[in-house]
Amino acid sequence: PKETWVALASTALASDTVGVTWTSGGSTESWSNFQDLVVVAYSQSTTTANGVILQYNNDTTGSNYDEFYIYEAGGAPIAATGSSTGVFLLWSNTHAYQNETYAIGMAQIYDINDTNKYMSTTTRFADDRASGGGYGGGHLGLWKDTSALTEIDLIDGNGNAFASGSRYDLYGIRGE
């Protein structure tokens, strides 16, 4: 039998880096062989930021991404909807930054090759800062495009660099 989860790409940062990009052609196996993709992040920003955003096929158009999110930040849970220039993988007002702990997150991107519908993403994350407080929550994202997924860009929500030591992994899930 084939493996269900297949490691496709891994990026461990040896220095501060602005953004991470993965492509189907640059992965260990073509994404056309998978039903879903999973991104796992262990992330830190070089300054305070509002999170790690996933952008698909180099699409930065804010009106193409819709989200519903819920999170808790040491008080009452907050739920809201909105649009962004991508789908948030990690989110907080002060996403983990240097001299703090790392934020962790996981996103599942569904039906990446189905060109008959928009693509959905679910994320879950936690950020337990060393200076106190923290965030935990999740997002439901919709990319309003029917193209097959061929590129994923991970960017810092404020355009900052990801800190050295951050790690991002990509897995494919077969739909057998």
C-alpha cells in the first residue's frame, strides 16, 4: 500500500528569512498525486507581527480569500469573519517573536486538484509567549479560485522576516 502522508518539503531557517515558497515542481513528488496538503509550522517572527499567512498560486488579492476564525487570548473567546491577502496559519496580535517561544500551527488544505470548486483550508494554532499570555485558535479559510494548487507562499502578516530556527514542513495526503 502507498503511504497516506508523504513528506514533500521541509524548510528549516538557518538565518532570518522573509517568506518561504514551495512549488509542486520543487517538491519530492508532484502535488497532482495528492488530495490534500498539510503544512506544519514552528514559527517565530523577527518583530511583533500578526501571524503567518498562506497564499496560493502567488495570489495576493484580498477579495479572493474569506475567513472565519475563533481564538482565545487569555480572556473571552473571540469569533469573527473577514478577508485577507491569504489564509492565516498562525495568528495573534503579537505572534511569537525573537526572545520569545515559538508559535506552532497546522493547516490542512483540501481538494487541491479539484478545479470544479473553491479550495478550503482549516488551521489550528497555539502561541504561548515567554513574557506571559498566549493565543490559541483556528481559522476556516476559503480561496475563491478554481485553479489546481501549484504554489504555496508563507509570509509574515506584516512583511517581517521569519526568525532563524523557524521550521516549516509540507506533507501530501493521498485520497485513496
